[in-house]
Amino acid sequence: MYPDLSYLFHDLFGTAPDNWTSIFKTFGVVLMFAFLTAAWFFYMELKRRAELGIFEGTKVRAISGEPAKMGELVSNAVFGFIVGFKGFYMFGHFAEFQKDPAAVLLSAKGDWLGGIVLMALFAGLLYWDKKRKALPKPKVEIGQIFPHDRIADLTMWAAVSGMLGAKIFAILEEPSGFMADPIGTFFSGSGLAVYGGFICGFLGTGYYLRKHNIPFWPTADAVAPALMFAYAVGRIGCQLAGDGDWGIVAGAEPDWWFLPDWMWSFDYPHNVNNANDAYGFSYSAGGLVEGCNETIFNASRTYPIEDRCMEACGIRYCHFIENKVFPTPFYETVAATLIGAFLWAIRKPLTAIPGMMFFVFLILNGFERFWIEQIRVNVKYEWMPFQPTQGELIAVIIFLSGIIGAVFLWRKHKAAS
């Protein structure tokens, strides 16, 4: 596994693990590609629908040749201060930053001189650039903007609200960890519930659409395939990093010659959770990767898992799952890719019924997630009948909502035609 890019480069080029590239966490890098994937497919479908006349352009007023405004100068200055305050500190304390990037970024530590220098630089460059382009009389232009022209804003709204929702739902799924360390849990890079991301991303984007008078259902239809392709890419990050989204302990490996054994069961070496069992725990030195000194590891129980790994092995992530588990992120990547391809293939015939594509997406997504929950490690609600997981509950609600919505729209369309 590749908890950060240093482990990937170690496999590809033989460089030492835990070098400076370890600040780039594999899941975060892949998550960025997931958002870019969603943005590309979303843009293509929004543009196609605009060419069909489904979306109308909105008139916008643009002014060029104006000098820099006070608000622009202040925002640039604040941004420059943050970059300098944190950037210069990270450069001067790289070992601390490499060990825990999130802790450094979210702390009050920083370089005040670097912040002040970049604050003045950012504000000064903007002032000079605006002054250079200023006209004796500012020029006013009226143009049209379509939804696909707003793809950057739409993606940002979906990303921010989605990440916030993913974190909140993860906390609701396992509140004990949050109560023990509220700030650390909320701002950590781990613990993201995908359905929380979907739901809050949906709400955040819906607010943006309403604010700019963009039709909701055609936009929801356009984003459906994009969401599935992005989900497929995101689960690649879970698989590569070994972030705990794996399955339960697998049974005996089947005798199949045409597929590798890891597709049935996998031990996730160097997983980012430093876990040696299916439920993400590391109580003992069991499940240490080859080359680790178990004696030193067992003698260092007072240190955190990562520190013990560094002392015993010289690497930060040194565990593997002793009893191999189902690689459920891989299964979901395959399933989400197939669903996304199916939605992309049927998007043109369903254009005539606004909302139908989105409800088909809900049906297929709910079915896929409910199925994978049967073999996936997850927190169960012990106080509820049948002891479901959060994923199962939301999957059923989404599936039934999709069925009801699709039937309603089909009957409405049939009656109208």
C-alpha cells in the first residue's frame, strides 16, 4: 500500500520511504483527481444540454480598466499573509511538518515576518497590475454565461460542502472518537463518510443553483454520471492508501487461475491506519511487515503506533492485516465505473424527462452501497432493530427515493404524451 507518495516512489524508483514526498498523502492526491474527474464529466454534460437549449444564458456585466478596489487588496493581503505565515514556518520546521502536516497547518504556529512580507508582496502586485491595465474610462461589457461556464464555482461548492458533510456524518457514525478528541477528530484527514459528502454536497450545490436561477433537475441529471465516475476514482484512493474501508475477513481463497488472489482477499501492507486486524486496531506487534524488529516494537508501548514503527523498522507505516480481508474499495471502483458508464450511455434518451437520470442514479447507487455493506467493516447501530449500519440505512432510503421518483416522473411523462 501507499499511505503517502514516498511509498509509491519507493516501489517505482527505489527511493527511501518517509522522504520529503511523505507530506503528500495518497488518499488526498487521489481525492483531488476524483473532483477533477467529476468536474470534467459534469462540464461536458452541462455544455451538451446548453447546446440543446435546455439551459439559457444569464446576462452578466463586466467592467475592465478599473483600479484595484480596497476589498481586492485586503483579500489578497490576507491570502499572502496566510501563505507566508505557514509556508515559511513549514520550510524552517520541515521535520515537524512531515510528521503531521495537518497538525502544523491547523495550529497557531507560523512565521510572522514571512507572513508580513508576502502580505505586502501580494497586495502590491495586485495594485501594480491593476494600475498598469487601468483605462481613463473603465469599459463596461455585457455578456452571457451558461451553467458550464460556472463549473469551477459549482465544483468548489460541491467540494467544500461535501467534505464538511462527509466529516460530520463520520462523526455521527462513531461519536465516541469525536468526544475523546473533538478538534483532532474533526480536522484529521481520515474519517470521511461518502454519503455525508453526497447529501451535504447536494444541499450546497442546490443552494448555489437557486441563487443563480439555474434549473435544478437538468443540472442534477447532468451531474449523475460524473458523481459515479468520481466515486470510482475516490475508492481507488481508499484501496491504495488502505484507509480502513476494507471488508470483513475473507474466507478461503477460491481456485481461480484468471484473476489474482488479492482480488478476493488482501492484507493491506503499510496501510495508513497502521492496523493489523480488520477492525482497524493495532494492539500488538502482530502483523508487522518484513524487516521490523518485534523486540524493539514491543518494548516501546508508551509511544504512539507511528513512533514505534519508526523505531522498530525505520518506516512510519509498518503493519499488515493478519487475517486477509475483502478488498471492498476495489469492488466499489469496478461497480461505480460500470454504473457511471451505463448512466453516460443512457443520458441522451433520458434528456426528455428532467430528473429521470438522477433518480436512476439513486436507484443504482443505493443498490450498490447496500450490497457492499454486507461484506464491509462498518459501525452497526446496536440500539436499532436488525442492527443496520449508517450506510445500509441511507442506501435503503436513497434506493426507495429513486424508485418513487422514477415511477412518478414516468407516469407524469406518459400522461403528458
